[in-house]
Amino acid sequence: MLHVVRSTQRRGAEVFAVDLAAALEAEGVAGRVVALTPAAGAGPRLDVPALGARPMGPGTLRALRRAATGAGVVVAHGSRTLDACAVALAGSGRPFVYRSIGDPAAWSAHGVRRWRTALLLRRAARVTALWPGAADTLRTVHGVPAAKLAVIPNGVAVATHPEPGPDDRVAARSHLGLPAEAPVAVCIGALSPEKRVDAAIDAVARLPGVHLLVVGGGPERAALEARAAAGPAAGRVHFAGVLPAVGDALAAADVAVLASRTEGMPGVLIEAGLAARPCVATAVGGVAAVVEDGVTGVLVPPDGGSTGGLAPALAEALAGLLDAGPDRRAALGAAARRRCVERFALDTVAGAWAALLRSVA
């Protein structure tokens, strides 16, 4: 199998592709991973070859076609890989499976882009969605036949995500420069507009004594740092930048928060669940498939609902979890870990992928 990712940047879809390829080896499915382009900017990178300088550059497409020679099936992991595989593999006899990683209700749902996406999806031998609602949208909005659709959720290697203990919490807070006893929420993800980290900062500003750890990099970092420094949360928002792994960040936190406007099925929420940390998250995309409201965390409407805005809604939900005490948070965290182990263990997900790929090959 050949797995194709957007770039060598260490992001959710790219990391999953590398982990899936390794897990499929145990299922008897050999494969390798290539990226369309190198990563742009700073930050951790994946050790996989890049095919060209531009995702749809002629040289990139020729290199992709050559790389697919001998592969039984090509897997396109989201983003521009759909375009690249549909064009590069045309007439080659190599089938490809497209893995939809975002919310198809939020991308390419209108106008020319919708028509173009539907045309490209028709070139795929199969299309996978992360949750049933996404599959329904691919069928009804983008015209993908039900027979070509499969639902396979995101997956995380459970063995590499043990539940942190009290000593891990102490060590992580010391390493990250966080206060030893103050309540801490963690927000992990790209610092870009759709993640709405500004709402998480504004929420913490409403909660005296609560600290926010922000993990990730992106174009909004400078503006977010200025926002935090100028408001009531000054001195309580800590920017850790891009970390090679988020284990320490989750170990240091009492709760995780995700304020995104749009999402697929965030791997970071699965990682938080495996760390037994309850989550406060906006109910967008496949988030509700990971976070069960009132059982493993709290879901809030993406517009904040009756609270009058997203920041007040996040603040209310965070206050409820933090004021509930450590025993209540521990119970929610334990339920979150059980749910994630049962539904999103990479071994289980890899088994479903192996069956799908064999059927296509």
C-alpha cells in the first residue's frame, strides 16, 4: 500500500497515516508513506519523503504516479491528496481510497467547489468517513454512492498513551513552568482562526485563578499572546509552542478545552481521553463521537447558545468541571479513557482498514 499525506509537517492526519502504516504491518499489509510536499516553517517533521515543491505541481504528480507503481492500493489522507491522487493516478490502473478527515458539511458544500469535489470523489474506489454523519453528508451532498462509503474512526495507539499519574502531573507542571496547585486547562492545536483559541483565552479571563496552557503554533500566535497579555487573564495564559508530543501538556492539565468552529474527529480529544482528562469542546463535526456530554466531558454549542457567546459558554462549562472537584473529574476522566480504548484503539481501527484495503485490492 502507498499512503499519501499533504506534507511532512507533523499534524493529525499525517501522524495517523504513519501510525496506520505501521499498524497495518501487523495485519499483513505492507506499505509506505510519502508526502506531497515538505513542511513549511518551523516545527516537528515526519521522516517521510516529499515528492515535490507544490501539491499539484507537474513534478509532484509525476513522482506520485511513479511511487504508486507496484502498490495494490493508494490511500489519500485528506486535504490536497484527493486532487493529487485523482489526477496523478488517472489511467494508471491503481485504485485509491480517499480518507475524509474533516467535516464534509463545512468544506466544499457550495458552488463550484462542491461540484469539483464531487467529481474528484467519483475517481476514488472507496471513500471513508470518520463518523456516520460525515458519511451521510458525503452521500447526500457530494453524491458518493453508499456502496463506496465506509465509516472508520480516527485511531490512537493506546500503548503509547498511558494514563499519567500524580508524579507525572507534578513533573509536567514543573517542566512547563506552570503553578503546582492552580487549576489548569489545556488547549492543543494549530493557532489559526478556525480553532478559536481567542475564545478559550477569553473564557479563562472570566475564571479568576484558572490558568490556560496553549500548545501549538500558527499565524495567530502573536495576536493571541497580545490578547492574553492585555486582558484579565494576563499572567495566566502560557504558550508552550509546538511540542514533539502532548503527553506532558495533558499530564499537567485538569481539563482540556477545544473551541473550534469546524473539526473532523480531533485526535487530540482522543489523546486527552486516553490521559483520563475530561474535555470541554464545541459540538462540531465528529466531536460528539469522542466526547459524550455529561459522561466524559461537556459539549457546548459552537455559538455559545443561550449564554450569549462562545467564551461565556466555555467559561461556564470549565467552571462546572473545575468546581466539581477532583473526584468528579477523575470519574469523568476514567469514563473518557474507557470510551477511547473501546472505540479508537489503533489496533481495532487498523483491522477495519486492512479489511477495506484487501477488498479494494
